[in-house]
Amino acid sequence: MAFTAEHQQLRDTVAKFVENEINPHVDEWEAHPPFPAHEVFKKLGELGLLGIKYDEDVGGLGLDFSYSMVMAEEMGLVHCGGVPMAIGVQTDMCTPALARFGSDELKRDFLAPAIAGDLVGCIGVSEPGAGSDVASIKTHARVEGGDYVINGSKMWITNSLQADWCCLLVNTGDPTDGAHKNKSLIMVPMDADGIDRQPIEKIGMHSSDTGMLYFDNVRVPRRNLIGQEGMGFAMQMMQFQEERLWAAANALKHLDRMIDLTIDYTRQRKTFGKSLLDNQVIHFRLAELRTEVESLRALTWSAIWDYVDGRDVTRLASMAKLKVGRLMREVADSCLQYWGGMGFTADNPVSRSYRDGRLGSIGGGADEIMLGIICKYEGTLPKA
């Protein structure tokens, strides 16, 4: 596969948007969160950037998945992690199942407005007792007449404090059906009675809003079900593949920028009569880190092209997600060390990366989950 002129045009559009509409405001949004999602998403929607891979009949551009990942990669130019993460939730985390399996009515009411930037969405999977272990969720929905009645809670939900709707994973079947066959995805309007939202303060990703959601006898019509009852776990696993590829692609230019900034700083910083960069231990280390980023880039795009071709990318996507989580930590930690005391100040770009990047090994499936998936595909798991 090869990039086209259209890919480059999209890169230029996204990079220009980041430069003009996001980065001038990042410091303010980080200091006084959250960023105004409705305002930013509306501008993105007007450019067609929230529905790149979705059908034209719902307002999308009808392009293949590689174009969406070009946007993810260019969003790595944003000077923080929170804003691109929130955008990625809208484009590649809470909408794929809705677009693939949702009814025409659900697409009209929820997907099309999300693509236009008129509505903000979130994805409700994780709970206080069920993060990466999705099968263990406790939130449930019982049927009463023509409605689902939902009770339970969700935690660490990006966009949830500003969201207009939530793609919610709940238990709808009998537990004896099995944890993988009793779950469903339901579209829940966030103005429904019985929903309580509470903010969660984080050590990083400050500009994005993250919340705890409580559902107390929340009623939604049964027509808000995505696809079939009992298929929610399988649909969510499919969404995770796109989410994990988004995470890897989004990190690439961010990692490059951290290395670039550190090269510039260590070239200018003088110690003992010479530039820090003149020390072999430093320029060798930066060369090593750059090589790691290029390796991640090759792995990520290999997985993306396979996905476009319709191949199963669970193995490669899990590898990319594992690698990006660890490399975000490794690059930020190494670069911060070379910035010395300046790197330990709160407003330093590398220290922000250090805080924001730590989530990469936790969110969207922890490193240990990725390792388990990879081992399964390698046939190295112990036999039961």
C-alpha cells in the first residue's frame, strides 16, 4: 500500500487545524480544563474530520481507515495528550460499532450529529471493578415494556462530562449465558433522568474531561440497542482494534517532537564547557529512541494497511498498543532526564508528555492484557 495525494492533502488540513485552532489554546485549556469539546468538535465537523471513514449518507467522507489514521497521526502535533484523546474517542472509539451495526434510526439520531460536530459522544465500558477485564462489568439493563432500565456505574469515561450521548456496554442477558454472550451496546442520551456525572481529577491529560457515571433506573427505548442483544462484547472487541491502532498512530509525531525538542535543548545547554548533546551517552540514546519510534511507525502502518485489506490485525494491533504505551514512558523519561531541573517544571513540554503518556500503558487495554493477547496468538499461553 502507498500514501496518495489525498492522504497528503488530509495531513496538511489536519496539521493546519492543529496549528491554528488547537495549539494556541492548549496552555489555557490545560490550566483551566476542560477544553470546549462542542466548540472544537463543531469546527472539526465542518471540515469533515469527524467522519473520515464513515459513509457519506451519514455525513462522512466515505474514505478507508487509513485516512482516519492519517488524522490520528497528525493529531500527535497537538501540544498535549488530552485534546487528541478526546477527539479520538469521538472518531474511533465510541462510533465504530454504531456505524457498523446501528439501525438507520440510531445513525440518524446519534452518528450523523456526531460526525457533524453537533453532538459529543463517549464510550462507557470501564467500571470501578472492571477495567481491562471487560467481561467483568456489572452494569445491567433489564427490559420493562418497550424500555431498557439501566443501573450501575462507569468510571474513567473520557468526554463524559460534556457528552450528549454514551455508547454503553451493559449486561442484558442471564449470567449463565456466559460473560462474553450476555452483553449489549446501548445508545444512552446523557440528558436521560437518573444519570449522575462526577469529575475525576487526573495526574495528566488535564485538558480532557474524565468522569464517573452513575445510572439509577435510567430508561431508554429498546430501539437504542446496537445490533443484537448478546453481541455487545464482540462489538466492543472490534472497536478496541481501531482504538488501539489510533493510540499507536497518534503517538508517532508526538514522540518525534519530544526527541526534536530534546535535541534542540541539549544542543543549546552548556555544561563543563560543551553542549550536553556532545556527550556520547546523550546523542547515542536519542538516536536509539528515534530508531524505536521508526520501528513503531513501521509496525503501526503495517497493521493499518492490513486492516484496510480486511485482515485480522488483533495480533499486530496488540503489539502496537503494547509498544506505544512503553515507548511513551521511555521517551518521556529519557528526555526529561536530559532537560534536568527544567524537565521537572510543570509547564515544560517534556514533563507534560511524562504525565500524559503514562496513560498509554493503562487505557484501552493495559500492557498485561496486550501481552496475553499476543501470547494467545503466539501459542505460548499455558494449557488449561
